[in-house]
Amino acid sequence: MAFYVCDELPTLLFFTVYTAVLLFWAELYYIASDASQVYETMVQPLDSAVNLCAYVLLVALWVLSATVDRRSV
């Protein structure tokens, strides 16, 4: 189980960093086009929700994997 978590963690960290770069790009774009309100009301919450969903899904898969592994032993 620990190997599975350590194996998947870099992928999740890469996803988080990638979305942070996209968020920075979106911030620059919306500020340059004078639509900073759209950025603050739509883009930031969407980025947070996507990251939260990714973390929740991965933790759920870890829990599911741990329960399946314990049943098979």
C-alpha cells in the first residue's frame, strides 16, 4: 500500500503544479483583457474544485485499494 501511495503521489503533484501554471496563465490573460472579475469569480474556484476533486478521487482510490488488499490476504 505504501508503495502505491508513493508511486501515485508524484503524478498528483505534477497535476497540481500544472494547474497552478494554467491558473497563472489565466490570471495574466484575464487581467490583460480587463476581465479580472471573470477570473476571480469563475477561474479560481474552478481550479480549486478540480484540484480538490483530484485529491478526493485519489484518496478514495487509495482507501479502496487498501480495503481490497486486506480482504485478499
